[in-house]
Amino acid sequence: MNGAVRWIRAFGTFWWDFIVGDDWRVAAGVVAAIAVTAALAHANRTAWWFLPLAVLALLTFSLLSSVRGARRS
């Protein structure tokens, strides 16, 4: 049983690192952007434009965060 638990934990850790990576805020923003896009589509609104704008905003946020962090160190 111990080997199975270790494997499950390693599997979960891999996916956490793969999806969340260095910044959990970007991962949460992507989830929120997908949810808003789905809500717009469900409401029969044109939704194609929202996700690219959200990705652009998240990339800008991530880049500015990295630059600020690099200046501090």
C-alpha cells in the first residue's frame, strides 16, 4: 500500500507542478478565463475574443511580476 500512496502523491505533485508551475495566480487566471469564456458561450454571446485577451493580460501580468522580482534581487 505504501508504494501505491507514494505513486499517487508523485503523480499529484507532477500535475500540480505542471499546471500551476511557478505562479499559482496565472493558473487561477487561466481557469477563470476559461470559465468566463464558457459562461459567455452558454449565454449565446460571442465568446471567441475573451480568451486571447485574457491570455495577453495574464502574460503581461506574469512578465511584470518577473521583472519586479528581478529588480528586487
